Amino acid sequence: MVFSTDTIVYPWESQCFGERKIGASADVETSSYLETDLYKNDLIGLKTLDEDYKVGVFLMSGDHLVINRVGTVGWIIPAIYDKKFWK
């Protein structure tokens, strides 16, 4: 789960294996986790987990760890209990 207006983690994309691009400007250019060597080369098994539907990224609007009822009911509970949620 990543939070789009996170004031704790910077850049916010790094909450979920994203990273700042090398040589990025002061405005901070980032890469999705899908674009990183960590993912592409499956260095920690993230790609394998992703291909087996065992990992997911949920973008929440709001600040760091501020999870509202919609996020809980709409994303967290189904992800825990419903295996079809990942496919």
C-alpha cells in the first residue's frame, strides 16, 4: 500500500520498491518497481511473487498510514480473505 501524498517517505513511490532515477532532477523523477533492476532481475523474488499473484500495490490517497474505511473495506479485507482478489 502506498500513499500518494505521503509526508514521511520521500519520494512516495519508494514505499513499494520504486526508486529515484539516477541523475534525477531536483523535482525527483522516479521509477515504478516494475522498472527497477531489483524487479527485472528478480533479486529478492518480487517478480516471482508478482507473477504468482502473491503481491500487489494499492495506491491510497492521503498521508502516511492514514487508512480510511473505504481503504480497509475495499482493499485490505478482500486482499486478506479472497484469493480471487489477486487474479
